[in-house]
Amino acid sequence: MDAFTAGILQRIRSTESDLHDALRSGDEFLAEVEQAELDDLHRLAAEHGVRVPQSA
């Protein structure tokens, strides 16, 4: 696995965790921000042919 792939997968895992934390705490604004970041990361991964595991 190259550095780009490892990095983007780590960022996705981190953002997913932050999103879940925001949802648990009831912070709707932060949840929207984290979801937008997650969507961007998934788009970036797809553009570069990085397969994102379901639980990444």
C-alpha cells in the first residue's frame, strides 16, 4: 500500500470517528461538517482508484 492510499484511508477512519462522536454528542453542525469532509474524502479516493473498505 502506498503512502497516498494509507493516508487517505487513515483520514477516512478518523473522520468517520469524528462524525460518530458529533452525532453522539448531538452537535448537528459539526456532524454536517464531518459528513461533508467524509464525502470529499470518498470522492478523492474514488478519483484515485482507492477502494475504501466498508468499515474504513
